[in-house]
Amino acid sequence: MRRSRSVVWLKTAVVVVATAAMLTCAMCRNPVRHLVGGKDRWKPEVNYTDWSLHETFYVGDWLYFMYDKHLFNVLEVNETNYWNCTDGGFIFNITRGAGRDVFELIQPKPYYFLASGGYCYNGMKLAVNVVEFVPAPQPSPATSGCDMITAINQLISSIVITVWAVFSYIR
């Protein structure tokens, strides 16, 4: 009976440590909120292509559209509608009425947005390419937050296994 409790305790500890390791590794990069257009925000006569080329968009990031709610809107469209400035058959209406709307980039793919009412022809369209985040290899150990988290996870795992081994030996 004592042996089976030890095995259950060990399995539980391993599951807890593994879950903690996965969660902390996923937090190595926080999502970024990109203010569309930067200081120019979402309005006509802004070069959103140039703005987007200076940004890197990762899965989990957010686009933050700020605009005059009485004049403009934001629609997610397909690539053809983007190039033709057509708002019919849009994918998603991001506009929520406040003029401060966010859109989460949930997949690694190109996304296309435009403003309806002819404003697209005045430059109010945006294409972004979203990619998966891949951490860069670290040249030296324990120099980044991710490396520190990994080291802590390994330390916790070692402590759990040592405690289990001592506990099993004593019984």
C-alpha cells in the first residue's frame, strides 16, 4: 500500500512540474499590441504598407486600430478584396463603435484589412503577414528570462525526484 501511494505521489509531482514547465515556456514572449499606423493611426493618406514593413507580427499579437468612429470602420477581407478595395463579402467586421478596436492575430498567415465607404482607395488598407514566434538560440547560459525559467524548471524537477527517492528509501 505504501508503495502505491509513492507512485501516485510521484506521478502527480511529475504532471505538476511538466505543466508548469510548459506554461512558463509559453510565456517566454509576451504578445505585442501594434498601434496600426503608429502616430498616424487609422486614417486616409497613410502608407500602411510602409508602416507594416517596419513591424514583425507574431501569432498572439494584437492589432490596435484607433480612428474617428463617425467616419471610418475596419473590415477583415480576403486578398482579392484587399487588392480591389471591395468590402462586400468581408470576413469580419472589427468595428465595435468606439473607434478603438483590437484584433488578435491567432494564426500564422497573411491578414488583410480595409476601411469601407471608398476610404480604401485613399490608402486605408493594411496587409500583415503573421508568423510563429521561434526563440533565438542563446549564446551563453542563463542570460535571458527563458533560460532562467528553464533552469528553475530543471531545479524543481531535480528537487521533486530527490524528495521522492528519499521518501521511497525511508519507507
